Amino acid sequence: MIRACFNRERSIKSEKYILIYHTLLFNNSDTNNLGKKSREIIKAKIDDVISDLTKAYADEWLAHYQYWLTARWIRSLDADTLRDILIEQSKDELGHAEKIANRIIQLGGTPIMNPGKLLEKSGCGYKEPPSDPANLKQVIQDVLDAEACAIETYSKLAEKYRTTDLVTHEMFEDLLEDEVEDEEEWEKLAGIWK
């Protein structure tokens, strides 16, 4: 009897929280997922922040796909080493996309839902794997190009939001740090595969 009452009370509380959650979720104000003070500290236009985040989100998804597909495409005696690095890199880029998506949602935006729009929204674009699956030098150069674009993009965006949206600024700084480390690793690999 006590357990049934407890479960019913918990069920009512859960229903109340679900109702509150759905009310917040579908109330489409620009910053519906932020608290009062969080909204106050953002001085940037929310639409501009979401637009920049959306472009970065598309770039990260495309980098993830580029690295993942290339890892499966490449063939040569040395491909296994590079394949493992590409797979890990692909996971990192997907993690970046997740962070960016969370920030978009937090600001009241919607991440790109149609994968066909990723290329359209991207700032860095997408490079197909080389037609020759043994051309590992080209694979490395393509990754270096993608990392350089990400570094340039995140550097500009971190600076843009330095004083107008500190949370987004910090996120772009963290992403920038990751991309700089990635570029260093790939430059070392480029030196090996001369």
C-alpha cells in the first residue's frame, strides 16, 4: 500500500515535470532553455550566435563523415595505422558536433535536421576521399586543409564572442584548442609520409 502511494506520488510528480518540460520545449522564444541571468549576460544577437553555431555544426558533421569514410576507403601497406587515427579523429569531430548542437538547443535554436543541408550551411566544406585509395599523402593533406579551416573559423568565432557571449566563446576556444592539437598531429604524420 505504501509503495503504491509512493509510486503514484512519484508518477504525478513525473507527469508535472514532463508537462513543465514540454511547455518549455515548445515555447519557442529565442532563449527558452536559458535561465534569467543567462539571458542577461548574452549581449550578442541570439540569431547571429545560432547562425555561427549552425555553420560550425555543419563543418564538424562533414569532417566526421570525411574522416570516417576515408578510414574505410584507404588501402595500402601503411593504411591500417592511418585508418585508426582517422577513426579516432572522426569520433572527436562527432563529439564537437554534439557540443555545438547542445549549445544551439540551449539558445533556443534547432540543429540542422536534414543532412542534405549540411554542405549548404558549411563554411569549410567537404572533400571526398581521393579516387586512389592508396594515396595517403592526399588523405593527410585533405585532413590538414580541414583542420586549418576549423582553426581559422574557431579563432574568429572565439574572438567574435569574447565579450558578447562568454559561454559560446569558451566553447569555441575549447574547440580551437582541440583543432590545433589535431593539426600538430597531422603535420607530424605528413612528415612521415613524404
